[in-house]
Amino acid sequence: MADQSPIHAMILAAGRGERMRPLTDSTPKPLLRVAGKPLIQYHVEALARAGVRQLVVNHAHLGGQIVDFLGDGGTWGVSISYSAEPAGALETGGGIFRALPLLGDGPFWVVNGDIWTDYPFTPPRLAADTLAHLVMVDNPPHHPGGDFVLADSGRLSADAGVRLTYSGIGLYRPELFAGCAGGAFPLAPLLRQAMADGRVNGEYFAGRWLDIGTPERLGELDAQLTAREP
């Protein structure tokens, strides 16, 4: 049986942003601005437009600034809860696992706080045995090898083949984290195991997407969006 649309989402905002230094020495990466707006605000607005009303944001480095900016989410018509992490953060898997009590019992969106996209967050219907649905994009110049293979059936695998890049946007079931323990751990091994079991599917997204991993790419996006302003 397929699920109804998810009402929870998590924005990953706990990273240190080492490659963005010195910009991130005084500002957490999700609050860096493009076209006059913090990166994280684009996600909050997009999720709100898609009907998501319950958001969770994790934070570590300079996390108080994120809390101060977003507040309770009322400005955007959402409710925001926070999952504070220790210095150094908990990696992606550990961060999501820590936040699970805030994310409800059904599938929930996860989106990296350091990407920009016009993805509409229209959720697929997950089959009961599907643990994750990943949004895949063309391989960017800085990641030419990609991550996973998207079959015609919609299933994802870590096998050899033509790979696409994981966008940092995924829909997850809490059951993906069954058996995990608290602390820092990566997400990728959980996904690879679930793929080996045939329990991860995906979609190809041809819209606009950019990984904001360097000051140069931040500047590129700022120029593009500023030029589009009326």
C-alpha cells in the first residue's frame, strides 16, 4: 500500500563548511546568501509550497544563528523543530537518526542545506517495501563519476553502470535506520545495503540544481539568480 504525502521534512544544516572558508568562519553555510536570501530559506519556502508543514533542522557549527534566523517557522507558515548536535556534528546518518523522534512515523523528506534547486518536492508513492527514494541529477563537473545507477524500473543500485549523482534530496522511511545506534555515522552504507536488498528507488530530475560546495559556485549561483531578478 502506498503512503500519503509526507508532512515532515528535515534540512541538514550541521556541516562545518570547510571548503567555504573563510565565509563560514563567521556564518554557517546554510545562511550564506544568494540573490539576497540565505540558502536555507529557499528550501523552507519550497517545502512550504509543497504542503510540508513540519520541518526539522539540525545544526552544530554556529547553529544559534540558524535558530535565530528561522525561529519557529511561522514566517513561512511552517513549524520548525531543531536537533542540536555536538561540535563536529554527527555525519548525515547519525544526524538523521538523532532527529527521528521529531520526524513522525511515515516517510519524510531530507534535503541538504548546501544545495540550491527548483525541485518541486512532489512526493512519489512509496511501496510498502521501499525504504528510500532518491532524487538523481546529471553528474556535475566536480563529480563526474556519479553515485548510483538508476534502472529503467526506477530501482537504484550501486552496481557498475552509467551513474547519476545523488542530489542530496531524498524521501526516507524511519525503518531505514532500524538497528542503528546513536553517534556519528554516514548514510551511504545504509543506502547501499538497502539497494542490495532491492528496497531503494529513485527519479531523474532534469531541472535546476547546484551543489554549493565552494565560494566560486556560490558566486556563480548568486550571479545567475541576481540576473533573473526583475
